[in-house]
Amino acid sequence: MKLEEGGLTPLYQQVMEDLKDDIERGKYPAGCRIPSEAELSQMYSVSRITVRRAVSELAAEGYLSKKQGKGTFVNRRKLIRKICQKSEIQSFTETCAEDGRVAGAKVLGVEVVKAREGEREFLGLGEGAELVHVKRLRTADDVPIMLENNFYPLEGFEFLLEADLSDTSIFDYVQKRTGRVPRGDDLCTLEVVRASPEEASALKVAVGEPLFYEKIDFTDQDGRPFLIGKQYIVCSLYVFNI
Amino acid sequence: MKLEEGGLTPLYQQVMEDLKDDIERGKYPAGCRIPSEAELSQMYSVSRITVRRAVSELAAEGYLSKKQGKGTFVNRRKLIRKICQKSEIQSFTETCAEDGRVAGAKVLGVEVVKAREGEREFLGLGEGAELVHVKRLRTADDVPIMLENNFYPLEGFEFLLEADLSDTSIFDYVQKRTGRVPRGDDLCTLEVVRASPEEASALKVAVGEPLFYEKIDFTDQDGRPFLIGKQYIVCSLYVFNI
């Protein structure tokens, strides 16, 4: 494996990409220990500093974990969320199921809040209208991945205040009660924000760590405004396929 | 404007969301100075610490800029990239045009590299095949936004080694030479990585700042494998609409 020095791609990044390629292609499957720094440095004919940098970047990006005194191991691959393939947005529960993981949901709270002007506009609500805010921590095989915030109009969704929404799909639950489901091709805006202390503590990441912030104005199967979703997702555990 | 304390959404985050709402709805347009900390703290009946936190988070997310001794100003809105709306991926040039900005491209280098196994597999190339790597810095109204890396098979694209690809759409250029264009609905994977020193210096951001990393295996209008794109985008300047 000869790397090209002095080119457009720094050496450590070439090592990163080669290792990622090997991980994706199953040469180093999840749970497996990758070769030591000394071995990698020999394999690629690069310095150990270069190897160390490549490995620590891949660890920061969520691909590898260093274990003190034991070596460096391949993480389980990131959850892959498909968006907009054939106009279907995968739910978190479906995303997990597709990868053989068990989706969990811990209810952090349910409250009634006043709707903002922009929210009232989208949902078609009058002045003073209120929303039910359901805040849950979503896990995949018990690993915290996402803080889920769904806002339904209070009127018509009062039942959410009494519902048991642990470890369940809120979309399925609401469908059983109202017959309404998200249409699935609503516009989603995706940005990156920094984890606040509260978010960091719930998601078990460092304060300031980047999170995907996904906001969706959901309509239902008949195109009627339905709910507003605001999700915060750990970047190092998640990939979007769009 | 009465905020609700002790609820599921921390006070500073409610202030953030209200300010974002006001910015998006044009109450505070780009370039405008927002009310001072003292004024905001009075408007929302919250402490100045809460206001300061909301404002500095919005600055970190790219919505506001603090100017020493002058106040806090609303930034130009983030570039919005539409993906997968009617199966069309917006090019960078189109994304800028839609927002009335001038897309620029500075060529950082063009080189020939050996194709990795995964790259050969997608592009249908044999052992030892080579790629042309075109690396450019993309700007919008002269602000660096994206490091663009496009990899074409060397065979058939030798002309790229001699081409002047400054301030031009590489897709348009290649189309003129070969008649081939990206089909536009190829699978794109989107993750977040940290800016390396090289990336940070090119994009004029801090080392470690989060970047979108977008990888696309492009096919052409006939569904034939075409090129591989690897783009690094400044998160604080960019929003995906999907």
C-alpha cells in the first residue's frame, strides 16, 4: 500500500480514507481490533505520528474506539437514515429495525406550551393557541442517539398528555388514536448545532459536540398540517443517506 | 413576550428560538443590529446571563455576529441547498444563484492518484487504474464555503489536467467536452467531521470546527458510473433542505 506524498490529500487523510474503506468493505468488521500503530505505520510506510493522527480523527468521527492498553477497535457502524428515497422518510424505529437494532424511547417530559407565530402559521392555529410538546430520548440498543421534540396542536391531541409513550413509536400511537400519519415527503431542514449542557448530559456526549438539528413541518396523508418535529442527533453516531 | 420557566425547553433556548423565528420571518433582516442584551433581557423578562448565552449560541451557529463595541448583527442567511426535491440535486452554482450570490471556484490543485478498491468497484475500473483529482475552494460572494474534491477516471478525462477550472461549473465544463451530466438523484451520504488544520486554513474556520462531509457516487444521464465527489462544507454557513 503505497501512499502518495506531497499531493492534494495529506498523508494522514489518505490513511483515514483507506481505513474507512477497509471498515466499510468489511475487512475490519465491527468489534475487531485494527493493527497497532507500529503495524499501520509499516503497512503504509508513514510515520507513527501520521498513523496516530489518522486513528484519532477516525475516533473523533465515531469510527474507532481506543481502549487503554488494549488497542483500537472498530465501532459498530453509524445508523444510516434514508431520506427522500421514493418519497419516504424513515422513522427512527424503522431506521433502527433496518440495522437490526432495538429502538427505545424514554419520555423526558410532556408539557403544554404557547405556540410561536411561525408555528401557528404553519399549523393554522389562532392567536393564543397551545401545543403539546413531547420530549423523548431515543436510543438504539440502549445507546442514546437523538433528542426528539414533537409539537402537536393541543386541540385534538389532549390525549398525548395522558399517553404512555415509552419505547413506542409516537407516530403509530397517534395513528391509532386519530387515523393520521405523516405524509413522509415533507421539507426537512438540516443544520449542525453544538450540544448544550442539557443536551450533552441527556445524550451522553461532551458539551459543544456537534449535533444534527433536524426540523420538519409534518403534514398528514391528506396534506393537512400535522405536527412540528425538532430533533437533535449525535453526529458521530449518525449518517444521512439522501 | 412571556417565556415559560422550568419547562422542557431551557429559557436561553426559548430566547434562541424566538430570535431565530424573528430572523427567519424578517423582523430582524440581515445586517440589522438586534436589541442590546439589556433590551432583550427586559423584553423577555429573563436575566442578562440567559440572553448572553442565547446570543453567543446563535453566533456559534452562524446566525449572529458580535462586533466589539458596536453590538450584535444579523448575518446573511445560510446558503440553503435543496436535495432530492423532484429528484434534482442543486449544484453549488445553482444554490448560490438561487440566493443571488456569485459562486466562485479557486483551483487548489489537479493531480493523478491511484484509485482505491472501493472507487474502482464503483467506477468499474481495473487494477491499477488512476483518477484525476480536482480540488477546488468554492466561495459564495467570495466567502469560502466548501472544499470540493471531484475524482474522475483518468481515462477519458485527461483533458481535466489541462483545463482552466477557475470560477466555472466543472459539471458544465465536462458536459461540453463529453456530453455527460450527473443524473442528479444519486445516493449521497452526509456526515459531520472536524476541520483538519489544512481544511480550516482553506475554509478560514477554526481547527476542529464541524464540517459537513458529503460523499456522492455520481452516475450520468444514462446511469453509467461517472465520478466521485467528496465535499467538505462549513456547517455554520450551510443548511440542507431535503
